[in-house]
Amino acid sequence: MRWLLLFLLTPLLLHAADEEGTWSKPLNGLQARLFISPLRKGKDMRSHFDLFFQLQRRDDFGALMQVSYSPQMLVLRVVDQDGKEWPGRGREVGGNQMVYPWNPLILPREAFLSFPIGSSFRQGTGDTLGEYLEFNFWNQWKIPPTSSTIYYLTGIFTIPAVPRDYSSANENWSGTLILPKVEMPRVP
């Protein structure tokens, strides 16, 4: 079922990849952005959207680019139309944040990679009713359902420099990309 969904979303994602102005400035041959899918109904018949992190290689080198992605390298923020940061909350799982190893992402020349990193949902009653954005399970933001404020998602992606491994043909990417803000759709 997930493969069918990805198949159906592929034309939309490819079209979105062609849009200029939503990507970070290229740095060391790489640029990134956040992409929010259109609202869709889930199995519970509630509308929600999915959040994707997208990388695009922007250089002419033939060597493979290695990006040591892990969720801790991507710091997201929700801001309102005035740029004021909306507080989120971390959630502990079993007393500690979930930490697990990630294999490096390998990008050939002219590569485009998109993968899901979060989703929205609406839940609660009374004071707990709200729209929630969840990123990598332990970071959550709650948006009041009655708010007319426009909210945006932005972030910073940082990979620290590491000494080159000359036994590998891959180029290790390092640097900091500032992700342009994207408007968060309101979940009805």
C-alpha cells in the first residue's frame, strides 16, 4: 500500500522539485528543503499532511557524495507570520530520546532524494484539541484549532566536517543549510 502511495505522489514530488525559490542556497554541491504534501484523508477519515526532507545535488563532480544524515542533524522550528517561534515540546520515550544509527545517504551526480520525516494530525477534546505536527516521533508542535495565524515550518541542516576517508571514493558532504520556510496547511 505504501508503494502505491509513493507511486501516486511521485509526479507531484517531481513537479515540486522543479520549483525554484523553495530550496536552500547550494553549499558544497548540495541544497535541501522541506516539502509538505497536500492534505489527504487517512484511514481515520481525518485530514493530514506528510512532511518530507528533500536533498538535491547541485555540482558537476562525478564522485559519489556521502551525506551523514541523522534526525539530530536537522533542527526544525515552527514560526508564525511575524517570525515569532511557536514552542514545541520534546517527548521522552522510555526515559530517553530515541537514538538509532543511520547509514550515510549516497547521492550520485544530479541526484534528488525525498523521504518522509513527519506528519500532522488532529486530535484531542476541550483544551487538548489541536493540530499537531510530529517530527521524528519525539518533537511535537500543537497549533490551536481556532487560531487564524499562519504558521510556517523552517529548519537548519548541519553536518560537521569530518576527516576525509581516503579508502572511500565517496566525498563526505559537510556544512550548514538554512531551509526556507514553507507554509503549513490548516487541517480542517
